[in-house]
Amino acid sequence: QVQLVESGGGLVQAGGSLRLSCAASGRTFSSYAMGWFRQAPGKEREFVSAISRSGGSTDYADFVKGRFTISRDNAKNTVYLQMNSLNPEDTAVYYCAADRRPNGIVVRTPASYDYWGQGIQVTVSS
């Protein structure tokens, strides 16, 4: 079992930046691939980015490529999402998630993730 707590969200103007953090409990953080998802009002939860257990492999949704960067610090049990050049379409609740499958392959499917944080609001004003 792992508990995930997101932080770093808030209100930012278009063109601005935010860095989300997701702190995980427990001593097995490095055994989880991690992902970030988001959900806007009236929309389904969608994949944003994911990172492998070692951090050596990453994946991004097309709509964030070149703007967002995922990283992790296994010593701190934390995964990050650096978000630059934000636009109003990025407004959503952002969730981090942990995938405990032993193959460690980075995936985009929410159902593949076993643990979820409570989510944090990101609002981008125009």
C-alpha cells in the first residue's frame, strides 16, 4: 500500500509555470512506475505523463510535449511535474498515480495504476 499526496497546484496566468509534487509514503517508491493524469470539469480523466521506476523512461501526451517535464527523486519518494507555458486548457484537477506492476513499463491507461492521490487543482487564467 502506498499513499500519494500532491502539492504545488494553484492559480497562474497563461504563459506561467507551476511545479507539481507528489510525495509517496512507504519504502518501496522506487518499485512503482508513476504517472500524472488530469481531469477537467465534464471531461474524462486523461493521461498527462509517466515515468519509469528508475526515471530512465518517460512518456508524454501530445498536448504537453515540450511544455511539461516529469521527473522523480527516489531518495525523496517524490515525483514532479514541471509545467511551463501553461494555457487555460490546462485547467484541471491533476492526479498522481502509482503502478505496481513488476514489468515497470510506462503506460497511459488509468486502469493500470493501482494507487491514486487525492488530486490538486490547477487553474490557468487567460
